Amino acid sequence: MEKYRTGLRARLCAVSCLVGTGLVSAGMLEGAHAATPVSATTTSTSHRTVAHAPSHARRATGTRPAAARTAAPAATIPDTPEVIRVSRARDANDGGGGMMRLETAPHAVQTVGKQYIEMRSPTSTGLDLVKNLPSLNVTTPDAEGMEGGQIQVRGLTDLDMGLMLDGAPAAAAKYLAENIDSEDLDSVEVTPGSAGTDLPVMSAAGGVMNEKSHIASHKAGGMTDFSYGTNNMSREFIRLESGDIGKTGLRSYFSFSNTHARSWMGSGINQRRHIDFGLQKDWENGSTARLFLSWNYEDFTIDSYPDATAFYNYKHTGEGYGRNSDPSSDNYWKNNNDHWNQIFLTAPIHVVLPSRFSLDLQPYFSFGQGWDGSPGGTTAADGSYSTLFGNSTAYYGNGTIASNQNLTNYFLQNEVRQVGAVAKLNYQVDQHNHLSLGYWYENAQTIQSYPLSATMANGADPSPNWSQYQINGNEVFGQTAGYELHSLFVQDTAKYFNDKLTIHAGFKFVMSNAWNKQWMNHSSNYTGARTEANTTEPLPQLSIGYQFNEHHQIYVNAEGDYREPSAVDLGWTTPGSKMLKNQYSIKEELGYRYHDKYVMVDLALFNYNVTNRILDTYIGANQYAPIEGGNQTMRGFDVMVAGRSYYGFSPYASFEYLHATQDSNVTDGNGNLIRAKGQQAIMAPHVMANFGLTYKYRGFFANASVHYTGPQSVALDNSERIPGYVTDTLSLGYHFKPFMYAKSPTFRLNFSNLTGSIVRTGAMGAIYSAGNQGGYNVYYGGAAGRSANGNSFMVEPRFTMTGTISTSF
């Protein structure tokens, strides 16, 4: 082990030296530009095909026609000023119908564009949209986009990724639907092996997924859609655009959506309401200020995730494992609900200063509050019940004793808060070099408790704050956990040889203080245990890209990343016990890209070494606890190929090979040695493949995709596995001609799981070994609760179809 860590330190020192050399020898110009500028055209396009160029692509430069370049005699110059119209098709840099985008950054980037997003169902989240990228295996528990999902990426998970919205930290993948509606998404970009030095991420070993929100239009108007589909799903959406507001430079939009659906497995009704608001201010000198604000309310049934026994019973007999409709049952769907309110805000500002200086400031804030209810057992005939603190008598609000009373357990979060800001001062050293110095601050905290209440007479779980149902005045155990971090960073980007050579070097140093403290309601003599830790992490980065000509590019990228336990992770550890160690990763990438007017190819080879890996294990009722997962190595390659549109057809394919191994044995919570060394790393399939085809002819469009994930281990010692599986989607639609106020009337149909496959798509979390986890109870259908046997799984939802009518106005 010591030899292994010494090797990592040596590699870290080598990377740091390379970064230092890059910082000393070259100044930088931020961001890579496209190898080939998209030629300008004087043909105006409808609003459906006009879009902003990607930030890393060179903007098209309009040129006057040859006839116009010959100067006319002064006497013949017309009084009417010459007008040059410059526009660009939004899909100019896209291949595969928007399933792949031309990239030139000196590290792996995988992006889906707006034209692909617009073909998918409006219920799609960012997770649904990136399912066919080569580095990702995405699992989702529902087809309506209300319950988020999980990601596997190069042998890691979404807990190892920075999930961002407009460059600000957003909700975890399990709750990604809280952030933004798909109609307000312009693109979803994944950098599976890297994270920008200036990004506010502390967990990016698996890279970054950044959703980019809609930019308010200069013209007043808007768009609306209505969807209806399987599982009694109905959804309404409207967005209103203010257009330019006088001469203020301001423009904004406001959108609202409402979604309703039944659970696809068992009983239950899910509800989601969402608001997005965007505001932008532009100044003539190039300064800009943006604001994005979203509010999300969810009330959905917590799924009952099957273990292997329940899954095979469903697959072979058809007996479901979902919640039931019996109000007298603990497993009644109204006694297994998630109620949540979430606010997200980010306000990036770019200020152009004199003397080649500029300033970027990005504050962000998110706040969530709510609770999960789950079966809490039943009191005895004498009203007694057993808790962590011993046997008690169940007095509730009105002072009576409850006998044979169903109870509800709660995971109550009075606050899940994350607030921070990134400040960055930029200096344009010369025409080749750009230098940035910055500071990042973040404070995150969760206040959570575990109260117990009597279930209401109609079988539903009451609010845990309703005193008339609280057991013994809710003398409950709770925790306050969180962290505060400060970070300094410096980065340079240089471009030479007519921008063919790009060198980026950066260094970030993070200082963090984390805490976890117990508390007890209504107990003046209770002194809570407290755990606290101060840590520091150096994070170097060096990337070099070279474009031989307009068709070929190679790049190399190396960096260090870390992950410390999140506030919610800390809330599930025992106060007073030793803190989990920070996870640290060393990553290297070597890539090659090719593109011409017919095809785009992107190949990336990667090598990761991870020490002190942090994993989460599922403990039921949408709750997770962190465990130590030892060390891990991952090596492999990704490849993407996409065709430009040819007679309306745009093909796409991607493939990943991954060899991931566990490098150390681990010890479980009971002190038992788990022999994991040398085994296939958990949740790291060797092979993933994707195929897609888009077809467009006049107003008609269609997209079909197929995804394959190979067999994988779902236990650290490889004692439990799941087989490979295939999933698929199909989109069909037609753009009608404008009619009155409807500028882009469109009808589309979206299908998923066309073959009705019954397959497990991924584990809910990590376990040490197969068999009883020694833990949480599960409830399936009308059956009594029992302990989960091994891991629990997400299952591909049954065949679904959604029809949508939409238009801009």
C-alpha cells in the first residue's frame, strides 16, 4: 500500500512540475478555437435553425461578395447603406443529428446539441439526453423524468462528477430534474476526464456534466407544448419571452411546467411543478450579466427498488414489486412519499476592464427542504414500540396511547443549502497569451433528523411537523453536517502557430473545513458528539492540443482531482467517529480528432488511478450512506463517429472499452476483511456501445438509438453481478408550416423500451459482498417487509409512448 501511494505521489509531483513549466514558459489565451470556421451565408434562416456558436468554436466572419469588393465611383454610391446579413445554421458543428458536436478543446468533450434535444420528449432530463455518449452508462427509474437517475462514467459514478448548470453546482443526478426543464436547455456537455481549473467543483474525478440554459431572445414571443402518454402522463409547458426591453439592453424569459403521472410499477401518483426565469443584460463594450433562477416542487412516490430475488420473481411470474393501494398496509403508496421544494440561482457577470483586463464573477445559491416518508412498523396492543433508544410507549399529539397503530419513519431535511462564488481576474498578456487568477468560496450544510409519527387514518403519511401525529413530541435524533472551503487558482492558456498549438496549464489549491454534529430535540442535558476535519488538496492540470491542419488534431491532458464527502454524505456518518478520507485521482488522456464535410471522429485513451475511493450504499427510502472503497485503476478508450447529413440521413456510433480493477482489499462496517483486490471494479462494465440514426426530409424528422451495456460487478468482491442489456428509443415528428400566430407548429411521438425488455440497468449503490446487507427492510407489493438480499437495482421502465404538440409564437 505504501509503495502504491509513493508511486502516486511521484506521479503527482511529475504532473505538478509539468504544470509549473507550462506556467513559467507560456502565457495563455483561454479556450480552444475551432479548426475550421463555418462559412458565413447571406441566406436568412428561420428561428428554428439559428443558434449561437459554441463558446470554443471560432465565430464565422462575414465577407462581402466579390462584386461588392470593387469600389464604385463616388457619384454612383447609393444613399441606402449597404446591409450585410450574416447567419449560421445551428447544426453546422453537429453530426449524427445533434448526437455529436465538433470539439477542439485539448481534452475529451462529448456534447449533444439543441437539434437532438428538440427531437426528444419534453419530459427528458439532462440524463436522458446523454445516454448515448460513449463514456456514460445512465440508469433512470421512471420514463417521465421526475426521479432523476444515476451515471456510471469510466468506472466511477455521478457522485464523482461535477454536475453543473451554467457553470454552477446543481442537484445530484438522483434529483437532476429539479434544475431546469428540457425546453430551456440549449446543450448538455460532458467532459468525462477533466474539470476546468476555474470551475467550482470539488468532486470531478469522473469529469463534469454542464447543462447550458436558454438565452433570452431579442424578440418578444415564446413557445408552448403539451404532452400526453403512457402511465397517464400529462405535461404542460409555456415560455414567454420579453424581447429587448427598450434601450436598456435587458431581455428575459419566464417558463412554467406542470407534470402528472402514475408510477409505472405498482400504485402511486407523481406530481412536479417547475419555474425557470432567465435575465440578460448586455453592454456595448462586451460586458454581460446573466441571471438564471429556478423553483421546483415535487411530490412523488418513492420507488421500491428490487433485490435480485424480487426482480427474478417479477421477470418470470409477472408479480410486481411496487407500492400497493391498500390504506391499511405499511407499503401503501401514500405512506412512501417524497415531498421536496428546491430553489436554484446563478448570476454570472463578465466585466470588460481597461488595459486588457476583465473580471468574471459567478455567485450561486441552492436551497432545498422536504422529507421522505417510509414504513415505521406498528405499535403493539399495549401501545409500546421499539426505537434506537429502547422501548417506549407511543403517546402522540392528543396524549392518547396508540395501539396497533401504523407508524411512519421520516428522513427530514430542514435545510440542504449550498452557497458560493467564483471570482476571476483575467489579463490579455499579448495576442497569444491569457492569464487568469481566481478565488473560489463555498459553504454547504444539511440539517437532517429522523422523526416518527403515527400514520393517518387514511393510510397516508402526515407531515412530520404536524404535532397531532408526532410520537412523544418528536424527541428525535438529528445531525448538522457540512463544509466550508476556500480555494485559490491560477491558469494560463497560450496559442501559437496560427492557433494550431494550444497549451493550457492550471493549478488550484483547496482548503476545506468539514464538520458533523449531533443534536437532540427537547433534551437540555444532551451534549451532541462532534467530528471536525481540516484538509488541503493540490490540483494541477496540463493539457496540450495541436491541429496539424483543418482536419486533424491530437491532444494530451493530465490532471489531479479530489472528492471529499458531501454534506449529505457527512450526515450519514456517525458524529464523533473518524472522518472519511478524501478521495484523490490522477488522470491522463491522449486523444485524436478528425473531421471533414462527411464525417467526424473522436478517439480518447485514458488512464485513472484513484486512492481512498468513496462509495455510497443504498439503505432504502431514497437514502444513502458513504463507505470506504479502497483503491482503483481504470484504463480504456472511447471512440465516437458521426456522419454529416447525407440525403437527410445522419448516422452516429460510439464505443467504450474499460478495464477497471480493484487494487486493494477493504474492511466492512463490522471489521470483516473483504477480499476485493484484483477483482473487476464495481459498477464498471468492460464494454458499452451506442448506435443512432437521424433522418430529416422537409418537415419530417426521426431519430432512433440503441444502447448496449456489458455485464458488470455490483459487489466490491465481485460476488454479485448483473448481465449485459440493451435499451432503445425512437422519435418521430413533423414540422408544419407557420399558421397565424403559430410560427413552428410541430407534432412528435417519442417511444422508449420498444421491445418491452425486463432488465436491470444498474445497482442503486455499492455493497461489500452478496447476501444480506445486514440492513434495511424492503416492502414489495402486498408482502410483509423483509431484509434486502444483496444489492438493489434500477429496472428499465416498461414500454412508453409520449405524444407532444408544440409551437413557438
